[in-house]
Amino acid sequence: MHDLTGKVAFISGMGSVGEGWGNGKATAVLLARQGATIYGTDIGQAAADETKRLIEAAGGKAFAREVNMTQAAEVETAVRDCLARFGRIDILINNVGGSAPGDPVTMSEEVWDAQLDLNLKTAFLAAKYIIPVMEAQGGGAIVNLSSIAGVRILPDRPHVAYTTTKLGILGFSRSIAVTYAKKNIRCNTVIPGLMHTPLVEHRLAKTVAGGDVEALIASRNAQVPTGKMGDAWDVAQAVLFLVSDEARYVTAAEIAVDGGLSAASR
């Protein structure tokens, strides 16, 4: 099941913030376990190298490259390098992203622009340079990472740019899926809910909880119908299914990995 032997996966955001398992790190390791060769990028070389080390320690094959995915020249160079090393790209995982708080009045124009670049432009640039490769090969699978923030709005904690871009990812994925369906290129979206990844301790605890990690974790767990947050492996398993041959008839789909939170919020 979900055998990826012989396939090459290009994964952005391959590293993780601090210790633990972020979505990109878990996804890269899981796909490698299933036989895929991983070409991973990250804004920090050390974080990408750690994921590469884990893959190789388990007998897998990976290459890690520091890339700013908001820069077209760097993305194009990375895609060319991946082709030079491995000869093909069968899978694209767009995992780069991040949130900044604020509403349209309080958010600066600079933060708004940076959020659009980080959460939408990165996916656009990767698709721009990798879709032609998939067309030439006769097919491929793309998974874009969105967020529950794109479909569930909290009135007391606005993240207007993050919400906008993560909702935009849904339209971006649907557009690609329909446009390239006859080219055998599938495109789907995974929508993580409240996940317990290193971002909770390293970023969210500072920006939304005043440094109180335990209170933040308890609050997030209490919001989920299952009573607890998911983790990066839950996201990775959804990605694995969508890029596998078992999902050959699945395109333009959106899988919420959120413990029922989005349904309970309606």
C-alpha cells in the first residue's frame, strides 16, 4: 500500500522549528519510508539537513537545499538541481507558510505583502517550475497545505492575511486540478486543524499566549471535538494517501485533518 518506490518528491519546508516534528519534516520522512527519493528545501540549511539525516539513517535517499521559496530564481535553480540529481519530479508538496496576527486596520502593508508571498507565492512558484516537468513526464501529484484558519474565523483573534492566503490555497489547488486533469496531474489540499507541532512551543506560545505553553496546549486541546490536537504525522499520512497511486482518481479534493473541528464550528 502507498508504495512510492522510484518516485521523486520535491518538498518545501522540509525542516522543523526547533526539536520535534513539523508537517514538512514528518511528511518527508514518511514518504521516504515508502520508497520516495526526497529533494527537500527549507529557509534554514541546518533544519533541512536534520531531516535528511533522519531519512538516510533509516536507509532512505534525500538531498537538502537551503532555498527562499519566495524568490523565483532560487526556486527555479532548485528545480533544475533536483532534475540534474534525480532525473524527474513526480510529487510536489507545498508546505511553506506562517501566520501573522492582525486585522486590515492594524496590519501593516509590509506584513500583508510578506504573508501573501510566504503562503501563496511560494506555492505558485513551485508549481510554475515543476508542472512543466510533470507534463513532460506524463503526470504527477501535487499537495498544497492550507489551514483551518482558511475556513474557520475566530472573531477575537484575527489573522486576516493568513486566513486570506490559506483560503486562497483552496482555489489555487482547484484551479490546477481542473486545468491539468487531462495531463494526468492531480492536485489536492490538506487542511490541518489545531496541530501540536514545534510551532506551538516556539512561536504561538509567544505570540498568542504570553509564553504560557501549558495554557495554550490546554486551550487548543479543549477546542477539538476529539479532546486533543493532532500532530504532524496525522498530516503526513493524509499527504501520503493523496500522492499515492491509491488516490489516482482523487483530484481537486480537500482533506481536513482536524479532529472534527471544522464541522463542529459550523
